[in-house]
Amino acid sequence: MALLVQIISPAGRCGEGARKAVLTRLRPPTPKNARRPRLAWLIPMVAWAFVSPSWALQAQPKDEYEVKAAFLLNFARFVDWPAEAFDESGGAIVVGVIADESRARTIDQTMNHQTANGRLLRVKRFALGQDLRACHILFISSSEKRDLPRILAGLRGSSVLTVGEMERFTEQGGIINFVLEGNRVRFEINRPAAEAVRLRISSKLLSVAKLGAAEHR
């Protein structure tokens, strides 16, 4: 499967040494016994987009879920959860996925066994009716649009970072929503919703996000 990722930056914006330093900090080492995701080269590119807002990441539409999976991994690295959201010190970050087989598999292959701020990431597929509060990040595919109110209602009050890809997602209470602009993958953030469930989003992530609908009110 071909993947086109284009990074655009003003000339002279950052030296090579600074670029390597940032990417080293943003990409924790893969655990010794973990398998590398097949899109490992894409992950630091997405991370660099977070610290350089003038950069743009583009992908062919058929590969958009590979790009979204890389974004999800870096969301985990730019969001802080309250301590009580974890069962134990050093506990894993559980990434829940409600999506069809193909999309779920792409996210699994990119994120599973990676690390974020010293915590292992574990991808788990969920279905309606299961305890969605058992995860820290929940990706909700557009295929679940009809059941979105029910999903969000079940998460009310819990410190779960909800990530969607549908119209009016943030207006309905979701926290991060992917949007496509041409062949570019971007995202919007509902900061009030994040703050309401005690999630702290890095200023770097906020600086490259689109303004969510809730912010316009």
C-alpha cells in the first residue's frame, strides 16, 4: 500500500541538530521485546508537526487511517491523565477502538506496544455494551455515528480522551475530532470537554489544532 506523506516547512526554520533533539524527545524508545509498527517512520513526522505548526502532513485518502493512527499515538504523548486514572504507578495506557476490522487493525499495528511518557500502550477493541471506562483513549469510528450519544453518555465524568472522525463530534461532547481538508488530516479539540474530565492537553498540541465548535460558543 502506497503512502504519501508530505512535510512542508519554511526554509531555515530549524537546524538539523534541533530537529533530531525534538524527535528524540517525542519518540520514546521501543521496548526491547516489542515489535516495531510497520509505519514507525511516520510516527516522528506526526510528532514533528506538533512542535512546528507551520508544517503540514498530507496523505492519500485511502491511507488516512495510517496517518490517524500515528496521530493517536502522539495524542497519548501530549495529554496528561489524573493519577487515579491508572491502577498502579507505571500502568499501561489503554487505547480503546470502536471501529470495523480494517481500521481497528491499522490502529493496533501502529500503536500496540509503543510507549508514551514511560507507559506502555495497549490497544483493545470494544463493542457497545462493554465497559468503555476501562480505557484512557477511545477512538470512535464514523461508523458509530448513530450510537455516539449513547457512547458519550456512558463515559460522562470519566477521564477518557474521546477521539472521533465525524461532524458535530465536539459539539456533542467529544474531545478530539479528526477532519479532512482536501487530502490533509487535521484535528480539532474541545478544550472545555477535556478540562471537565481533568485531562491536561499540552500547549503544543493545542497550538496545531483547529478550534473546536465548542470553543466558538
